[in-house]
Amino acid sequence: MGVSNKVLIIGGGVAGLTAAIELADAGIETILVERGHSVGGNALDLYKAFPTDDCFYCFEGSRSRPGIRKCFYRSALLDHPNLDLRTNTTIESIAGEPGRFEVKLSTGPQYVDPTKCIMCGLCLEHSKAFVMQSPQCQPQAVVYVPEMADDGVSQAVERCPTRAINLDAQPEEDTVTVSDIVIATGYHEMKPVDMDEYHYGEYPDVVTQLELAKMLDPNGTTGGRLVRPSDGAPVQDVMMVQCVGSRDERYYPYCSKICCVYALKHANIVANERNGVRVTVVYMDIRTYDRHEKYYRDARRSGVNFVRGRVHNVAPAEGGGLEVVVYDSLLDRYFKFHTDLFVLSSALEPVQEAGSIVEWLGLRTEEGFVAPLDPSSGERVIVGEHVYACGAALGPAEVPESVTQARAVALKILQSRM
């Protein structure tokens, strides 16, 4: 078994990217594995970031391309001499021992060569099988989805000006030897399909907060227009429901920590930027910790209506939209609301793939998230011998917290080599 000083980072979201850049800039050979076709993770779908309310695509520049902040696609990840970025790649197994891990990687077919794709959009015009994830995607390339292949695929291949498309591409497997592993697998937004009271997946106008964020994004599903998914009619009323699946013994007993903040962020955007759209928030408790209390105060000033209680019933309304019956626990009364968009603040849950990684490495968990090796030590990012975790792999976390933890991981690895 060979000796290696390389570091493997699993997950290309904000935490994984930060750790990768910090280590690569310090001269450490780093392999960054991302299961998606583009880095960025959940940040690609979140529109504006709290607490700064700026673009989520922004990322701190590296020494190879210095600057204060850059979009993902300007971050020069592909050009960094110490960074090996592997997208569309999953971890198949982890063996070996601390300091000499043998990790088997599986990379899906690279139908579109990112070094040749110029994102001209010609393939998109001919076939729905070609998709542009985001104008800020990294690598800068469209993605081919074989399951969506249609009659226009062959013409798209012929029209590609750089010959970047290869439909005969095959998957590849590789085994790498690394000294340290960083788990930055992030979180997944629970899809509450089993919660019958909300009818998610049954009524098109019932969406999650991440789905709302995509609607608010000018580069998103509706080009920034707030419309009912059922019929495309303009939205006049939005109702948000907190603690969907979280703080619930049937699903996840823990608080997802940041749901209230990003729900209020969206409530403020809708109330202030969408031409008088009315917003109601149904909650048990509003938990806007620390400096994020300003989002609650801003929402109050913006006219957002807060109802403490529980949703009793959701049903289609005549003329479109939904009728929602809510029990107000402060007034001890039931009220009926009409809403065009019913938004669920779903629990943030661990990604499924993290479970196998935890098992292979023999790590501790808490509520499904990776847990510190020694909780009493205060070293939260150390989760095993030569194994670290950061960001939402440790539990729901905001961006600044994830970045701080990622830098702590990089520092721990560097200190271990002194």
C-alpha cells in the first residue's frame, strides 16, 4: 500500500470548496470529489445568501487567481496546480488505515468535455437532453442527460462547433491513496411526500423553500417571476409553514437551525420586491439566533403576517390556488386563508451517501450527521484519526459557519504535518 500526502475532500459545496482552496493554496495536493456535474452544492439553488443578502455564487478567490470574491466559474478551480477536481464522481469504497486510505472512485461518463464546451447553447436548441445547470456552473459546460434523449440529439452533436460532445463516453474507476479525508457532504432538503397534511407532490402549488428560491432567482425556473406552478398565474398571496419534518418525533426531532432565517429572508424578498405580494408565516417558534434577528424585525416592518399555530387542512380553491385552514394557538381559533403558493420549510437532513462513508470509516453520528470524535474536546471538526468534517456534514449550518469550519479543517491538517 503506497504512502501519499494527498488529501481527499468529499463534497464540492461551500465548505468543501473552501477547504480545497485553503489546502491547495498551502501546497497540499488535494482531490475534490463532487457527485454532481458542477461544484457549488446547495448554494447553486439558494439565490441570495444570508447574512449579507448577496449572490450565493460568490466565492473567495484563490492565490492562483487572486481577488476578494469571485463567482464559482471565475475561481480557477480547474487551473489550480494542486487541485484535482472530479465531478460526477462517487465514493465506491474506503479501505486501508488512517494516514494511508485507499479510496475507490467511480466517475460517470463525460459526455460533454468541459475543456472544449464554450456554452454557446446550440445543443440546448436542438435537444432537451442537454441541460445548463447554471450560468455560473463550474466546470463551465452543459450536461447531457441520456434518459432525456430525443430526436434532436444527433443534430446537436453535429452542430457542436468545438466537437465537445461524445455520446460513446464510458464511466471510469480509479483508486487513490490519501493521507487525510475531509467529509463535506452537506445537507439535503427533506421532501415531505409522506406528510399527508401538506399534500406535497399532490398539489403543484405546494413547494419547498429551495423550490421557492429557484423561482426567485432570475436564473431560475421562472426567470425570477413569482407564479403558481399549477397554471402560471401571478402569485398574490404566499403562505409559509415552519418546522415541516423537523422538531417532529415522527421524522427529525432536532431543529434544523437555519430554516427560520432563510424563510424570513424569502419572506422579505417577496414582500419588498414582488409588487405587493402578501406573505403569511405559520410557526411554532421563530428561532432567528444571533444577528439574524434583523430578518424577523424587517419582516414585521414589511407587513409579513405571523400566525402562531398549526396547519389543519389544505385543499384546492375555486378559481385556483389553495384554501388553508390554520389553528391560531394564541387566539384559540381556526382561520381560513387563500394562498397561491404554499411553501414548506422542510427539515434539513443528512445526505444518504454520507451513511456509507461513516460506516467505512467507523465514525460516530448524531441524528444521522457526522459527530466529533471526542465531543468533550471542543475539536468539533475532528471526527476520526486523519478524518475531518465541516459544514452541514456536521449538522445544519449557515455559510459563514461552514467556511469557518472548513478553514479550521485545513489548519488542523497543516498543523499535523509540521
